[in-house]
Amino acid sequence: MSFRKLYHSIFFLISGCFLETNIVRASDAVGIEKDTTNAAARQQAIAFLQKTDTLSVSSFWPNIKPATFLENIKLNINKPLSIYEGVSTNFCGYAALSYILLHDEPLLYAKFMVELYKHGEAIMGKASFRPSSEIKQAAGSMKFKGKLDIRPADQMWFLSLADHFKGYLNLFDKHYDAGDEDKLWASVNYAKFNRMLRELFDEKVDAIGTDLIHPAISDLYEYISSMMQTGTMVLYINNTFLYKKTHSALKLAVPTHYIILEEISKVDDTVTIVYWDYGGRSLRQLTPKFLKRITYGITHCTKKMNDVQ
């Protein structure tokens, strides 16, 4: 086997975000409509979009109609929990990043997306996006990706992020071809994920962990519990252990997925977590040992002091 084929085989397993499973959603217990988005920021974003209802057809994005595009953006702003990376894609890192953006800076999101649609390029934070012609052609035309099929703005956003940001997992596949959303081209290693946060958002990002080694923290529950009181908590986990898969018996000890941790508590030797991924909240109970076993990265995002009113 060539080095390239071996590389692809190993890191496809490391980077892949897998199909939805039958895990019970936390909506049964905590209510799926509960949302933590800043109300004033949401109203600002909605007011901005109301002024752009007459958006013209973009010559840069031939497969995205203005009305459907705006409808998708409004859905994300009004129901940020619903953002979904698509079936079998490697967009989970971008979806987790989108959760933070939609909760903290919905107006920034709305302005960026409209600018990108109208002009084919746009700036967010320190990043200047100039998507390739292949990306512009692909956005809005994806099929068999579940809800993502009818969300062209999300396709445009995820593809543009993957096109702009590169990490070592993308070493042998830097240019988009049809179907690359499922492959290494779209993969997000842990350092790349944190770099995206730092370049795009005006937030303080603290991260501990790696793609292969667990964080050296003796009491992981106490660390996570104390840190999440002051900001947004992202866990980089091995979800082949977290979810019970029926399509594969293989469980490699590597991280595969990003989740937003919203609640955590412990009674005796049982830890209860409520987290966001796959377009909604889920609730899971596990032991502290199991939590440590699946966690490879812990990212903590907080608004910078000069931005806090």
C-alpha cells in the first residue's frame, strides 16, 4: 500500500463525522426550543435581513436562489440549534463553529453571508474569503445530505470554510472535487478548529488537547464544570464510543467529532451532559472515567473584555 493510500485510510477514520444515530434527544427532557442567543443581537440581525428581502440573483453562485438563501439564513438566526452539517459529511467542525457564531454574533453572520452572496468574496475577522469557482458551482447543488440538501446558504458557508482553512489532514486534498465534502478535503483537525475560531471571531480562545493524546487533567469533570461557567465549551471527542454504531464494529481510540457542551452535572459516579450536535440537543449519562476516555480536546471561548458591555 502506498503512503498516500495509507494516509487516507487512517485519517479518514480520524476525521469523519458519522451518520445520525437513534440516541434520544435532550428535547424530551429540557425542551428543544430553549435557546441562549442574545435577544438584542438576534433582533439586529433580523432587522438587517428585512432590508435585504429584494436580494438579486448572484452571478457568483449559480445554484443558489436569493429567496431560498435568505430563508436559510433567517432559519439559522431564529433557530440556531437547527444548523446541521449533513449526512456523512466532514462538516461537523464547521457546524460547531457556526453554533458559536450564531449564538454570539448573528449580525456578523448575516452581514458576511449577504456580502459573500452578492460579491463572491467577503471578510470575517482576520480571514478574507475568496471561494474557488468549483466551490461556487457546488454550493446549492449537494444531494443526499439530508436537511443540508435544502439549505443552500449552509452549503455555501461550509464549503467556503473548508476551501479557505487548511490543516495537515488536508495535505493531499487541497482542491475541491464533487464529493469531497465527505473526504479529507473537508476534515478539521483540532489545531485547525481552534485557529478558525481565533481568526474569525473576536473572542478569547483557550484550548487544551491534541488529535491523538488526551488532556493531562486529573479531574476532567471539575475542570470542565468550572470553565464552562464563563464561556462556550467545545469538546473534541471520539463519538464512535459516545454513539452506538450499527454500521461498523470498528472503534478506534481517536477523536472524530466536535460537540458544544451546554450542561454538565454529577451525582455520585454518574455524569450527566447536555450537548449540541447534529442539529439539536442530546442528553447522555456516563461515568467520569468514560468522559475522560472519549475527550481529546477542550476549547473554551469567551468574549474579550473590551467587547463585554
